[in-house]
Amino acid sequence: MFEFLSDRFSKIFSNLSKKRNLNENNIADALADIKKALLASDVSFEIVQSFIQEIKSECIGQKVFQNVQPGQQVVKIVYDKLIEVLGGKYTEVSTQRPLRVLMVGLQGSGKTTASAKLALWFKNKGERPCLIACDIYRPAAIDQLKILGQQIDVPVFAYGQISVNEIATKGLKDAQTANCNVMIFDTAGRLQIDTALIEEVKNLKHVVHPEETFLVMDSALGQEAVNVAKTFHNELELTGAILTKLDGDTKGGAALSLKRAVDIPIKFSGIGEKVEDFEKFYPDRMASRILGMGDIVSLVEKARSEMDNDTVESLSQRLMSGEFNFSDFLLQIQQMKKMGTHGLGKWLPGIAGLQMDDAYSVEMKQNEALLLSMTPQEREKPSLLNSSYRRMRITKGAGLNVSTFNKFLKRFQMMKKMSQKLRKADPKKLQSMLKMFSGGNDFLTKNLFDNK
Ligand SMILES: Nc1nc2c(ncn2[C@@H]2O[C@H](COP(=O)(O)OP(=O)(O)O)[C@@H](O)[C@H]2O)c(=O)[nH]1
Ligand SMILES: [Mg+2]
């Protein structure tokens, strides 16, 4: 996926990273190469222009970090920009239920396949999806949907070639009777956008009132993606896109153009012909794949937050092994004092969402006091604290009362529970992720919680 672009980027950046000093000339050379690479990947000219312009101005305003070469910093800037162009943060699908999803797009883009894939995705999350066949022009399309539905054991409502409005009305009713909470409407496409097609889907939209309208788009579409997306968006107010056939040799034009062209998030990607070949689309992971320079990116990230890398890494390893004890807890608190929950949260998922407000820092100070008044053996082996005498001594030693001790234990249990959860995650996946993002960063957090 995006091999073409990532090959080019790798070359540009390995040249740049070797340079000790960056000056206007070698930055300009690199930017010219990036521009060529993007244009050759069929990203639209306007988008490439603004992309390059923005990178240039960021490069100029950069502070130099110790231990990081300027060339590596440029990689990080391009990486951040790529994430933004690919959509920024991942946005979740609507949580409303019942949920109505309208799938639109050109013929052959992968709507019918993506409808089934999406249904399976919802089903695997414990929802009750169904599929409604609204492609009335090709009887084969209805059969295709029925077969897919059977394969994933999801009901398909099809009514033959009656008007789409009637189909929608009947479909909604039947879906309700069947107690489905996610209704996915597979529509007809044309080879090219034409007004009749748009009118038909618009009518359908008036009847269905979908919470989500997804544009299904072949990722090989290139810069034509801009026009297609703009037209569909103007007429139908899209809420997101599904990028298909990312398993093929796509250059990246469509993916890199969508957000800037119409400002809709890419929510999913199709990565093969099978119904399981479907995943959430994460702009940051995609950017990392395109750049193929995860190591440099994390190096710069680390330099930025000035982390005490070794300690934190071993802490997160301990957490994942499920062996979190009081010594680890103490280490964690001390690290947190150094770099805040935000910095540490990148490594230790459980605390990513915690706000370091006043109450929380008081609690942390108390916890630290309690931990420090334990013996080293007690910190290594929490079960030693089953003695109420020792608990009282420790609490007194820390100048606190019993209720704070109980609160402390609760917090510790929370961490421990989380570590067990992490341990249950697929170890192979964990390992490969750790390897891929050697040293950890945002990806680690997201991967850990999303792949279970
Ligand atoms: N390799 C690959 N093929 C896909 C993917 N999604 C769809 N296809 C294929 O693309 C073709 C058109 O898909 P279909 O769902 O019928 O498109 P529709 O006309 O928009 O409904 C079919 O042969 C699918 O198997 C994908 O993510 N990867
Ligand atoms: Mg179809």
C-alpha cells in the first residue's frame, strides 16, 4: 500500500537525515523532491502546493533539539503534516442507535463489498446490523449482497427492482421488525457521476434520514477523487469516506486529497476482497507507513518530551507483562512528576486520559509518601501488606490516615487490572507493534486498545 510514495520518501529522507546542518538550499532540494513525489502519486496540484508551502514555513520556524539532527526534524514535520492531510485524529462512527448508514459512490468502487464488510464489523462489536439492497439496476448486485449477507450471517432485505423509495420504506420497517439496530443501505453507482444517479440517491436520503452517509471510493482514483468527492459532498452532505482497494498498488492521490478537498474523515479502509479485509483508517498509522520512518519520528518525539526513556520503556514492558507491583507504581509516580500525565500517557495507556489537576497531584503525593514508607520487600511483593499492623505503620509513617491508604490501594488495583487487560491482548500483535514503533508513542496507546 502506497509503496510508490514510501519508496520516494525513504530516499529523500535518508539523504536529508545524513546532513549535519540544514540550510535553505538542502531544504529546498528536499521540498522539490517531495513535491515531485506527491505529484507523481497523483495528488492534485493545489493540494501539493499548499502542503509544500506549509512544510516550508514550519521548517523555518523550528527550534533545534539536542540529540536530533535537523534533517530528522524535517521528517517529523512532514510526518505531522501527512497526518493532518490524511484526516488528523481518527473520528468514530456515530454511536446513535438505531443507526442508518447510506453507502454511495461510483460503480465498481466497492460499495457492495464495503457494505458487507461494515456489517461484519458492527456484528463483531456485538451490534445487530442488516443490509438493504437498493441497487435496482443490476439484479446481480442484489444476489451479490445476498451471498455476502449469508456468508457473514447478517440479514439482507431485498425487494427486487421496485423504486428505491419503496425499498427504503419497506427496508426500514422490516429491519425494525427484525430488531436490527444498524441498517446499511447499499446503493447503485454509475461509471461516472450523472444527475440521474445523484437525484436517485438524494431521494433515497430523504426517505432514509441516515446518520452516516459514506462515500465509498477506490483508492486508485487519484486526483479525480477531488471532483467525485466534491460532487457527492455538495449534493449529499457526506459524513465520511471508506477508501477501498488499499491492498492494490495505489499511489495515494485519493487518500491525500480527500480531507483537503471536502473535509470529511476517512473512517475505514478496504484492504482485500474478503469480508474480513477491512479496518479503521488511522491517519497517523497511515502516515507512518507512507514515510516508513517510524524510528526517526519516535526519536524526535522523544527528544521533544525529554523523556527518561529507559525507565519508561521498562515500566511499560512491566505493565504489559502483568507484573506491575508497588515498586513500579512508585517509579511511575516519579516519572509522572517529571513529565506529566500527558508525556507518560503515551507510554502507559491507562493514564493517558487522566487530568493532572490539583486533586490528582495531591493524591499522587500521598501515594508516593505511602510507597516510600514501605520496605523495599513490601514494594516488590504487595501481598506482604495483608497484615493490618504493617498497613497502619505505613500509613502513620506517611503521616496519613486509613482512608487514604484504601484509596491508594484502589488506584493500584486499577493499574494492575489494566496491566492484566494488556496481557490478554494478542501478544504477537503487541510484540510487532512494539518493534515497529520501537520506543512507543501515540501509536502504541491506540494499538493496544483497539486491537482487542
Ligand atoms: N482487492 C480488493 N478488491 C476489492 C476491495 N473492495 C472491493 N473489491 C472488489 O472490487 C470489485 C467491485 O466491488 P463492488 O463491491 O461490487 O463495487 P460496487 O459496484 O461499488 O458495489 C469487486 O470485484 C470486489 O471484489 C478491496 O478492498 N480490495
Ligand atoms: Mg454494488
